Amino acid sequence: MPSLNIHRNDTVKVLRGSDRGKTGRVLRAFPDKGTVLVEHVRVVKKTVSSKSGKRTQGGIADQESPINVSNVALVCPNCGPTRVGMKSEGDVRTRICKKCGQTLPTKK
């Protein structure tokens, strides 16, 4: 199973595309597709039909669309957007910042 160095609730900066320069929180990661869903980035319009049993209103809604993981960079709290490295200490693998070497929080 493929893995990503970017996890849910990480802060990332968009490097390519029409939303270049925006930063946002990762809402969801799709490792099998190599994409992430970033909050308020690549927002598209989606038509929503009304559901009679659930009493939801139909219309046009805004929704985030997945962006390729190669087009985003993880934001380090100290040095800003950076690449992510992995460091093994026994059985524990931790993510580290490539610029400053600080340990980045991992998913639990």
C-alpha cells in the first residue's frame, strides 16, 4: 500500500496551479491516488439535488477538489514550506524537516 509524507490536519502550501501560494489544512489524504484534499483550495461548484426524506435544499454548492501531493509542500513551524524526510530510530519512524532537521508531528 502506498504511503504519503503528508497526513490529515497538516498545514501545506500550494506550489503549482491556479491556487499557487495559498496555505491550508489537509482535510483528507488519498494515498492510493496520491492526492490530498486541502481546505479552501481548488474549490469547485457542485450541483446538489434535494432529498425529500432528509429535508436538504438543492442548488449549487462549493466543494474542495483533490490536488496532487506533488503540488503541495508541508509547512514547518520554524522555517516554512519544506520537503519531508524520514528518520528511523529502532522500530519508530519519524518525519523530519529537510531544512532545519526538526521532528514533525506524525499521525497517531
